[in-house]
Amino acid sequence: MSVDRGELHTLLDRVPDSDLPVIRKMLLAVAVEWDVAPAESEGVFTEEARREVEAAEAYFDKGGRGIPHEEILREFGLA
């Protein structure tokens, strides 16, 4: 599947403003994991965000259930 940045920008433009903080945290988590974001010391990945990621990981480690991928695709009109 080929994806270009324009497509991703279009998807981001469809995200309601109220959900942008969540999307930002998700992107930062991925960027930090891939080591492509500035270091935490530069203020990008705050301690609060780190705690939230750890809480999410603990939720899934304890058997918490997420949203099926197909449902997310439908929500964004991609399925």
C-alpha cells in the first residue's frame, strides 16, 4: 500500500479539533519509539505524555481490549 504525506494530511484535516490532542500523543509516541522526534529534554514528549503511554500499555498488558482495526478504518472512511 503506497501512502503519501498528502493523504495523511488529508486524514488529519478530518480529525475533529477535540481529538487532536490524542492524535498528537499517538504520533509523538511513534516518533519517539522510532527515534525521529526530538528528545524529551526538548519538551516534545512530556512526563505527562509518558505516563499516559505507560498507563495505556499497562491497560493492554492486563487484558484490556482495544478498538478493532476494521472499525477504525470504517470510522475514517477507509473501509
